Amino acid sequence: MKMAQWIIGVELGRSWLDLASTDWISVLEDRPEVMLRRDGQSSAAYLRDVLRPEGHNTVEVSVGDVFSDISNSIIATRGSRIEGAIRNASDRVDADVAEALRAMGEHVAKAESAAAVTDLEELTNEISQAEPNKSRLRVRWEALVSVLPGIMTLTDAVAKVTSLFS
């Protein structure tokens, strides 16, 4: 009985695919942590491998960030070092300082400066310490401002962060 139901289901699926307007999407999961296809054992896998009619459109979609034709550039992504450091610091500081660090992180990412990325990361890591050292904060801040003077335009953020060592 189960085999008969399965055959009826397959025939129903084929009939539906013949009538339906279907576009197929290839999802690229080119991330190292993805080892197995998520749809490997699903009914969608059967549709993909067996029932996909010839001539149907296939659209390629990538999951995550895609970078191509890039050279001599710095890319600060959502999973960047700065974001991780800010997330860690956010647990130890008040919401205003956390928001100031996020604004600075966006500014640094747009500037595409490796030195600024490192300086902000080190500043944020020091802020996230149980007892941040004011001298280290000042040195890290001065290093950041020296490589990215434009950060001073973020006056509210600057005031909140510099209050930690003033």
C-alpha cells in the first residue's frame, strides 16, 4: 500500500510540475562550516535530482557575502573582528557606549583602513576588560585618531568613548 501511495505522489508531483510555473534556484553555501547540503534528504532533493523538467530556468543564489574581482582592499564584513570585539564590549558597558562603538565600527569599516580596524579592535578589547586601564585606553584612542582623524566627526560617540579615560 505504501508503494502505491508513493507512486501516486510521484505522478501527482510530475503533473504539478508540468502545469506549474517553476523556477529552480541553486543555493551556493560556500562557507567552510557547511559540510552537508541542508536539503540532501528532503523531498526537495528528489524534485531537484529526478523531477526537474528540462528547460526550466535555474537561478543561482549565494548564501552569505560574495566577493569577487577584489584586490588591494580591506573588507570589513558583518562577522568582522571589530563587530566581535564590539559585541564582547557591549556586555560590559552601558548602552550609550555600546552604540558609540557601533557607530565608530561603521565609520572604520567605510574607511577601509587596516590600521584603523586594528586600533578600534584593541580599544574595544580594552574597554571590555573587567577593569579597563585608562592609560591603555588613551593610547589606543590616540592611535585610532592618528590613522583615522575623520573619526572625530562622530562627536557624540567620541564624547562617550573618551569619557572612559578622561
